[in-house]
Amino acid sequence: MNERKPDDSPLPPSELLSLDHSQLYMRRKLTSSDSNLSVYNFDLLSDENPHIPEDNAPLQGSFSSIVDTYNNLEYTPNSITVDMSQKTCSHCKDGFSNEKIVNTNGELWHTQCFVCAQCFRPFPEGIYYEFEGRKYCEHDFQVLFAPYCGKCGEFVIGRVIKAMNANWHPKCFCCEMCNKQLADYGFIRNQGRALCHDCNAQVKAVGLGKHVCHKCHGVIDEKPLRFRGEVYHAYHFNCTACGTELKSDAREVKSRPGLLANDVNELYCLRCHDKMGIPICGACRRPIEERVVTALGKHWHVEHFVCAKCEKPFLGHRHYEKKGLAYCETHYHQLFGNLCFVCNQVIQVDVFTALNKAWCVHHFACSICDQKLNQKTKFYECDEKPVCKKCNDKFPAEFKRRLRKAHQYTPQRAPV
Amino acid sequence: MSKARKALAEAREIKNPELDLVDKGIHSFEELPGLFNMLNITRLTLSHNRIKDIPPSIAYLVNLEILTLFNNQIEELPVSISSLPKLRILNVGMNRLDSLPRGFGALPVLEVLDLTYNNLNENSLPGNFFMLETLRALYLGDNDFEVLPPEIGQLKNLQILVLRENDLIDVPKEIGELTRLRELHIQANRLTVLPPEIGNLDLVGSKSILKMDFNPWVTPIADQLQVGISHVIDYIRSETYRYLYNRHISTRGPPPPKVNDKSRKISRIKQQG
Ligand SMILES: [Zn+2]
Ligand SMILES: [Zn+2]
Ligand SMILES: [Zn+2]
Ligand SMILES: [Zn+2]
Ligand SMILES: [Zn+2]
Ligand SMILES: [Zn+2]
Ligand SMILES: [Zn+2]
Ligand SMILES: [Zn+2]
């Protein structure tokens, strides 16, 4: 198909060029059959009653008259023989001599008369817009008549959405929450915002204190299922083990304890969860999903593994077991003794006991010279502390005399 | 090379954090050059020497946990000693102390304090002495206390209290607040009665010691003591004793005389000029 422009390639008068048509506004190209038509299509969307426009709905507003004009366009065959002597220019009403003639839709024009009604210049690329019998270049038409989009501010060519007291490109009129295009679905005005039906329902539900499913965005009426930090309808999921559809009592299992990310968590139905051997806390009888402490043949929540005496949690500190109970260091000692007199630590392995005291192996020594003592070493006593023979020998005579006197006098204690 | 220097060099070589310098004839820390640079030391034992002065630089040994100075000739401790952050056991027994330095009670982790056989009395203690909350054993035997300050009740962790052979005429009732006390040595003082509050303590269990001989006890206590310590405590816990005690306190005359002869104690020897 050859494409010509009125000003650079002379057209024989006998060749009348065809125009495509639309029932709506037309953006026209003067050249051959134009498949590149843009259409103004005003959709008037009302907020209270969402309006789903039908195809080819009638136009609204002042532009409808133009529609009428072009609704009645007749198809003009490409090649037609016309008697030029009786024709006049649609613009200046003069006749034509042997010159280029523009033919649009059965009307004929001098080339110099076929110009924009506003700027009097030829139409760039042959494209013009017609309104109330006048033709305008694209630029002037837009400036004079075209609506502009309430979102992007550009002129709206083609289908126009009228809603929320403004005009929009169809792709620009979107739900303010989820960004879904609303042109074909209608919308609901919610506190000055245009929302889709789903988002509007969500907003309402949240206002009523209800959860909204993270998957289907529907309102959750029953107890929500919490999973990986979101809430869902339980029925969107199946048990990781047995595959049954879950109910809201399903359990989320942190399958890799200690990991910060919870995107490795899995869901199990209550029955499978119980069968999985998730440890149960020996104190509160509830499952332990975080750190597990294993002691005394049971499992414990970290914060529930406590001293049997003071009930403070050990929180990783050393504990001491006695007769099936756990104690903190202080209370183990208070109740069961055996803190080393020197280091004041609980004696784990070998204990020296003497003089109402206990020592660990490293610390059993003369209280005066710090020399190590052992089971076989003979030692003396002074104020119930061990004294080696060397030190005892070094005591001044008057002190030794007093010690001796005290020992002689002290009644024998019954062996315990 | 002196015995002391040799021992010091050895310890430095093998990086031993426990330094034994017992009975090495040491007169002064000047005989131990570089000692205060051995910051890794956790125990320093200098028993049976002739040391008179502890230099303030002792405070450089910030890792020191045990300091044993038994049987020297020390007349006073440096104020800086109270800044040793890890000192848990201090034994200055058998020296010539007649006071403790100002601020001594600031020692943050002191657990065992042995001041046996010195010349200390109730006026020798610095004002903050009873701030030593971590103290679990206090050895004051063979000193000159006539009165035990009632602030003793603040030493809540005290398990052992030795006051053998002082000149005590009374024990304060606050001693009854030392709920962890399991060893009390008050033999050879001038005590006639004990406060009934002492009955609150567990001093007669299989893990307890109460030594109270050689005191001029009132007859009922002396009689019970003949039979055994547990009888004394039973008696002290009785209503009869409470009555006797109150009457005794309100009517008693002058305290019994001092009987301990301390003139031969080596702690009494004073340095010349
Ligand atoms: Zn737009
Ligand atoms: Zn939406
Ligand atoms: Zn859902
Ligand atoms: Zn299941
Ligand atoms: Zn629990
Ligand atoms: Zn506890
Ligand atoms: Zn030990
Ligand atoms: Zn020894």
C-alpha cells in the first residue's frame, strides 16, 4: 500500500483517498486506509454504583456531537471518477484548477486550505482532529479540547475514564491500595480514595478488628492461621506430613531452631504435630519451639528451667542436680555444702573434708604458708584451719603454749 | 643470688602465677626487684619473713587473688591495698598491726580476712570496714577487742567469725542477724552472758562450731557448758534465760578483769625509732 502525503507527492484529482471511521472521535490520517486510529472513549465511572462500561457505549458530554458526525461517515471507494469543474473547495468555495486537491470524506480542498483552524498550518503527518466542523492539528486539538489525566498529567487520547471528579488514562485509574486497574471493574470511593472491591472489603474488615488473609485478601472470620509472620485462612494450607487441609489449630514449626528467618517454617495439623515429638516442657507442659534445655531426663523451656530453691532460671549458667532436682550454685551449696574453702566453688570431683570445711584437690593447703597438703600429710589445727608441721613449729613458744592449753581443755566432741 | 631472687627468677621463667617466697629471710620488698611487674601473679605468699613495710606498689598486682603475709613484722598496710580488684583472701596474721588503713572496706571481693595475732581493737577499724559485704570468714583471734561493733550485723555473708582470746566484755545482739554463720569462736574473753538473739543461729548442727570456753560465764551458762554446747544453746533459747539475761544486763557491775597475758606476744615488739 502506498502512502502519500498531500504536500510532497501530488495526487491525481481522480484519486480520492479513503478514511477509516469510528463511531467515536477520530484521529484522522489523510493517507491510505489508516489502521492506526485512536479513539476517544469516555467512560463515566460513578463511585457509588460501580459502572462497568459496555463496548461502544454512547459518549457523554459535549463531544457527542462529533460522534454523530462521524457515525454517519460513508465509506468512499478508493478510486472514483469525479467531474472536477463543478466542485469547489470546502474552505474558500473557489473552484480548482489543475492542482493538488485534498479529498477527505467526500469534501475537497485546496492544499493550502487544508490547514489547522487554529494555527493555519498543514497537518503534520496528515493527522488532524475534527470538532464542530473544524479541523485541528494534534497539538492544538489537545490544547483546546482534549482532557488530561488526573494521574500522569498527560493528554488522554482514546478512551477516557471520568471518575473521582477527574479524567484518567485507563491504565492510570488504579486502586490506591493494590494498584489494580479499575477501568473494567468499577471502584468504590472510600474516604476520598478509589479502591477495588477487595481492598475496600479489607479496609472495612480491619476497621472492625478482623484479619485479612495474606493469600486471598478475604476477611478471616474464624481464628486466623499464623504462618511465617502473616495471617491466612487455614484452608489454604495442607499439613506438611499428612496432607490434610488445615484448620486454625494447625501448628507452625520452626524447623531450624535458632535461624532468624522464619521462611523455613512448616505447618502441621495438630495430630501430626503431636506425633512429631516436639519436646514438651517439664514445667509448663507446653511444646517447646525455641531453645530446648535437656536436664534431669526432661525437656524445658529455657525460662522454665529454674533452681528448685529460689526458682530463678539458670539461663545457661551451671546448675547442680540432687535427688531429681536442680539447684543454682548458691542454693546447692547452702543445702548440700561442699564449697571449697579457698576458691568458694562447688567441688566437682575429689573433696577433702576436715575441720568442718571442704577443699578441692588444688586448694587443700596449709592456711599459713599455702603449701599443698594431701591425705597423708600430718597437719595441725589453729582456729579450725589446717596448719602444716613446719608452720606449727615456727609458732612462738607463748602461742604454742596457749594452743596446747586450749586443746587440753576442749571437751572431746562426739564423733559425727 | 639470694634465695628470694632465685625463687623470683624461677617463677618468672616458668610463668608461674603462684609465687611462694616462704621463710626466705626477706626484710624488704626491695629484695624482690621486678616483683611488681609480674602482673600475672594470682597468689603471693610471703609467710615467715621479716618484712616491715608493704609498699603502695602492691596495688600494681591487679590479678592478685590471694596474699599471705603471715608472721612478718608489718605495722601498717598501705591505703592502696584496698584497690586490689581481685583480692579474695588476705592473711596478715601474726604481724604488728594496730590499725587498718583508711578505706580498707572498699576491697570489692574480699572473702577471707585473717588478722589473727595482731594488736587490733574496735578503734582500729576504718569507718567503712563493715562494707565488706563479700566477707565469709573473719579471723580476729588474739587481738584486743573489748567490744564488737554492732555493725557486724551488716556482714550478711559471714560464715566464720573468730574472736578467740580478745578482751570482749559483750557480744552485740546484731550477731543474731548473721544467718549464715556456722563457726563462732569466742573462747578466752571476758564474757558473762550471750544475747538471746544468738539462739537464732544454727551453731549446734553437725556442720557448725561454737567455741566459748574460758569465759567468766554466769553460773547457769557455765553449768550447761559442762554438759555440752547444744545444752547451752537450748538454754539460751528458753524464756528462763531471756528473763535472766535482761535482769543481768540491768544489774551487772563492772566487767570482769582482763586475764589474758599478752606481754609476751611477738606482735607487741615495737620497731626501734
Ligand atoms: Zn495518565
Ligand atoms: Zn485493590
Ligand atoms: Zn484466604
Ligand atoms: Zn497432618
Ligand atoms: Zn515451659
Ligand atoms: Zn537458687
Ligand atoms: Zn578450691
Ligand atoms: Zn604451713
